[in-house]
Amino acid sequence: MFKLHIKKGDTVMVIAGDHKGQQGKVLRIDTEKYRAIVEGVNLVSKHTKPNAKNPQGGIVKQESPIHLSNLKVIDSTGKATRIGRKIDPKTEKSVRYSKKSGEVIK
């Protein structure tokens, strides 16, 4: 298994496709399909039957997965950046850092 440049909870920007330029928080990642669900991005209409949660039924807007290659992490400066990995000298563990600003991404 390989390491991904995006984690759940990261703020990301869409860099390609119909939703280019939109930003949102990563809600879930599918490692097998290499896709992520981003809050408020790539909304699709889903037709639902009436159920206990939604007794009326109808059309519901929900997020659809986006391929990870179309996403870039946004660092603390607010700009989309590439991600690098380096060994933190204090903890001796691998950490992600912004290639643009050089600071560590939590």
C-alpha cells in the first residue's frame, strides 16, 4: 500500500474538471478507488424513496467522489500546494509539508 497526499479532514482545492477552483473539507477517502468525497463539491441529485429519515422522499443533493489526482491540499497561507514528506528531527517520524511554504501540515 502506498501513502496518499490527502487525508480525511484536510482542506483541499479542486484543480481540474467541472468543479475547478472549489474548496472544501475531505469527508471520506476510498483508498481502493483512489477517490475522495469533499464537502460541498461535486454535488449530484439522488432520487430517494420515502423512509423513516425522510418520509416525503424526493430528490436529495449529495456529494459524489472525486479522483485524488484532481485535488490539491491548501496550506495555512490559503494557497493550493504540493505535498512532500520528510523526517521530523524531534519525533523521528515522517511528516507532510507544504512544498510552497515549507511548513509542516498537521
